[in-house]
Amino acid sequence: MKIRLNKEELGRIIRFGLVGTLCTAIHYGVYLLLLSYLNPTISYTCGYAVGFCCNYGLTTYFTFRQKSSLKNVAGFSFSHVVNCLLELGILWCLIHFGMGEKLAGIVTLMVVVPINFLLLRFVYLWKR
């Protein structure tokens, strides 16, 4: 899969960044809110779930300008299951090796965002 950085692809990357920023803020806000009451893994997972719902709609209609379909719901869900497991593993490792819980959440997101874009790009644009 080649990525050509033309005007359309650049727009998609910018839209992905905007959607990602908003959904990450929602995700991280829920994480911080729940961290006072629950352990980091459960707090992070709940934040992820809320962000996931917002992210699907915005990614489908705004980022990739597609209609919702069973195929992209399945692909989006699968890519996010992979992404979530990767995030939880990285979060656990960072906390285990001494990074603070709040900073670990931010660093985890910085690592997985580019991976997530590539997975979603494949889901929405493969065989297009």
C-alpha cells in the first residue's frame, strides 16, 4: 500500500489530526476523571470506549468521507481492538517501569496514533 501525499491525502491527514485531537481529549479526559475512582487500566479502557464511539462517526463521515457500512464498522472495530491492546500494553509497561500514570497516558497515545492512522487508512481506502 503506497501513500501518495497529494492534496487529498494531506487533507485526510489534517482531518485525521483534528478528529484524533478531539477524540483523544475526550478519551484522556474520561481517563483522568475515572483515575480518581478506578485503577489505571479500567480508567483507560472506559476512556477508550467513549472516545471510540465519537471517533467512529467522525472518522467515517469527516476524515474519510465515507458512509457507514458493515465493512467499515467491522474494520474500524478490529483496528481499534488491536490499537487498544497495543495501548494497554504500552501503558502497563510505562507505568511498570516507573513513569507516572498521567504522563504514561500521553506517551502511550503519542506512540499509537501513527499506527492507528495507517490501520484506518487501510480499512477505508483498501481496494478503493
